Amino acid sequence: MEHIELQGKTIFVTGVAGFIGSNLAARLLKDFDCKVVGLDNMNDYYDVNIKEWRLEQLKNDRFTFIKGDLSDKGTIEEIFEKYNPAVVVNLGAQAGVRYSITNPDAYIQSNMIGFYNILEACRHYPVEHLVYASSSSVYGSNKKVPYSTDDKVDNPVSLYAATKNLTSLWHMQIQSFITFLPLACAFLLFMDQLVGPIWLILVSQIS
Ligand SMILES: NC(=O)c1ccc[n+]([C@@H]2O[C@H](COP(=O)([O-])OP(=O)(O)OC[C@H]3O[C@@H](n4cnc5c(N)ncnc54)[C@H](O)[C@@H]3O)[C@@H](O)[C@H]2O)c1
């Protein structure tokens, strides 16, 4: 993937109060002279105090936090209109496998409608790069280990996996859709469930 120039740019990070989003925002603010606009709905899937503490650590003149929901198209459009982000990193999502059995709505709203709203906004505003997160759960009940990005992903065993899988499929679909746009797009596959270091695999990039 080519080097992305971040100096002086605005980066929009969704799920910014989350584990990965907050660490990414902190690193961006520390290492680059960029602005970070972060969105999070501060849901109580786990202790909200942890999310508030993370936001506290991010306080900075170059950081703007917006409490809002990815599934609210109006909110997403307003953010793109007002802040004109050059780079969008979509980390806001409803995670968890077991939780999806009792709370399916959260996955449809955040992972499907929310992701769709981000794609649409990227289509209508001059975004240079879009990065978003997938999960090793897309490999479902595959027996073969270690996983490979060439493995089949057509056997999800949870709604979480199915919604993550859909984002990957949409990635393929937007490949043709983005052909006409100057937008580079990549999705990241997080290969760890909070145990040990997170592995990132840059699955593909299109531009
Ligand atoms: N951490 C891991 O081990 C792991 C593994 C595989 C995939 N991932 C993916 O990486 C991304 C980030 O994961 P994380 O570990 O930081 O999760 P996290 O739950 O800590 O962070 C996600 C954040 O998104 C926010 N959010 C959820 N739905 C939202 C919505 N509709 N609108 C706005 N904000 C919303 C939550 O409040 C939360 O703060 C997710 O897409 C997740 O599926 C993470």
C-alpha cells in the first residue's frame, strides 16, 4: 500500500471510544500534525466508564468528539459536510459473537446500515482513503488453521460474522463502484479476540 500523507489532514475515526479506535486516534494525534474527528455512540455493550476514560485521554485541540450513531445517515452526512475528512477509518461496530444471539438489531444497525452510510458518504464527498475492519470470525467453522485470506468465508456461525462478511462482500462490490472515484479503499482483518497482540492483515486495497 502506498504511503498515505496525513500531515494537515482531517481523519474521521468511527468507534473512537473503542479499544482500537481510541488507540488509533491517540497515535494519530501524537505522531502527525493532523486533526481527528471521532464518532461513537457510547453504547453499554461493555463498561461505558472505560470508553469515557479513553475519550478523556484524547483531549486535544486537534481532536473533536461527536456522540452519535453510524446508523443515522443525517449525522454521518453532517460530519462529512462540516469536517470534510480526507481519510475515513470505520472501526465503529457491534462486536461479539454470543451477544449477537440476544441482540441482533445492534449488528444490523451498526455493521450493515452504519457501514452503508459510511460508504455512501465516501461516494458523495472527496475522501481520499477509506479503511475498515473485518474479523477472523468470517472464517466461521472452517477447520483449516492457520486461516488464510484465500480461505472460504461462506460459512459464518454468528450474525456478527455474517455482518462482517457482508462488509467484505461490499468491498468487492464497491471495487467496481469506486472505479469512477479517486478513493483508495482497504479493509483490515483483525485476527485476534483481545488475546495478545492484535494482528492486522491488510487484505486488499483498491484505488
Ligand atoms: N478487538 C478485536 O480483537 C477485534 C477482532 C476482530 C475484529 N475487530 C473489529 O475491529 C473494530 C474495532 O473493534 P474494537 O475491539 O475496538 O471494539 P470496541 O467494541 O472496543 O469498539 C467499537 C466502538 O464502536 C462503537 N459503536 C458501536 N456501534 C456504533 C454505532 N452504531 N455508531 C457509533 N459508534 C458505535 C462502540 O461504542 C465502541 O466504542 C470493530 O469493527 C470490530 O468488529 C476487533
